Amino acid sequence: MHLNRSAVARLAAALLAGSGCVPLLAQQAPAKPPAAARQAPAAAATPASPAASGRGFGSARGPLLTREELRACFSQEDELKKRLAAQDAARGPLEQEKKTIADEQAVMRAERAKIEGAELAAAVTAFTERTKAFGERRARWDERVKAYNDAGRTATAEERDALNAERAELEKEHGALEAERKRLQGLQAGRSDAVQAFNVKIRALDARVADWNKRNNAYNDVNATLESDRLAWTASCGNRRYREEDELAIRSGK
């Protein structure tokens, strides 16, 4: 019984079946969180009316806001700040999970390198060459035995002793080859189990990577919407002036 020489090839195919290679996280940089919606208020030197002191958003050079417009701007600004804070809080866990997955990918790459190591392949190749050499030597010995038997009475005792000595060597080599064959078969069976376990872990890691990418894309979509809303707020409220008494009234619930 001979060791199957295609064992290593089948093993490589089995590894490739487990999602090809260790997956990588999508190289998608997170969208930059938008800047805070409201800039620090700057005092306005030009009052809206002789009796009113003025304030404003940004450089406060735009048209004066009515109280209701100002109320809407404050409400939108507060909402933008809350959403921005929520986005900032959500980024940390995503980054931590990304690092954890990357660490696990490194472990899987190292594990795969062990499974796909060249030691067993080299041992199988050496065993095959050794078996071939043994077969050739055995064939030559068989020819010499036949020649000895055909010689009959003319065969010498020295020839007989030499044939018997070589037969002993051949039997010893045959026993060693059988032991090596069993050893390699055991290693091959162990590697088959290792490949199956490796592929199970790879599929689980693939699923985690896909889930992370999905949530990261959703995070970036929210970021894009938040930035769009911030720009809309800037267009309608940024750089606008308002009366300080209107702000005080709004802050007091009027």
C-alpha cells in the first residue's frame, strides 16, 4: 500500500475552499465627522435697532434673523450637536472591533502557514523517492536470484551468501518504509482535521468582516447625511445676525 502522492494537492484545494484566503477588512476610511454646527458667538458691533444689542452666528454679516427663524436655528444647532456627539461615540467601538478583527486575521494567517507548511510535502516527496529506489533495488535483486537459480550447480556459495545478505537489507528497508508510510498517513489525517477546523474559523471570521463593513458603511452614510445637514444649517443660519433679547427670550422658553 503506497501513500497517495496527491494528498498535498488535495489539502491545498481544501484550504482554498475556505474563502480563498484570510479575508481583509475593506480599506474604507471613515468619513470625517462634520465640524460643530455652531461657531462661538461673536459680538456684533452693529445693533439691529437703537434699542437692541446684536449678536450672530459666524462673522454675523448676514441678514437679521427673526425670532422664529432664530428659534429654528437654535433647535437645528442643538440637534446637530447631539447627532455629532452620537457619531463620535459610535466611532470608538468600530475602531476597536476593527483592531480585534485584524489581530485575529494575523493569527489565522500564521495558522494557515502551519497547515500549508512544506514539511509534510517534503516528507511525502522523500518517501516517494525512497520507495522508488527500493523497488528498483528489489527488481535488480530478483534478477540476480533468478540468475543464481538458473546457474544450478555452477552457482557459488559466495553468490548465495551475498544474495541472502542483501535480502536481509531489503527486508529491513521494507520495514522502515512501512513505518514511514503509517507515520505520514497519520500526519495526513491530522492535517485533514486541522484544515476542516481552520475553514470553519475562516468562515466565521468572514462573517464578522462582512458585518463590520456593513456597519461601517452605515456609519459613513450617517456621517454624509450629518455633513449635508450641517451645510444646510450653515446656509440658512450661519453668518446671520440676531437680537440678543430674542436669544434671551428663546432661552427662557418664550
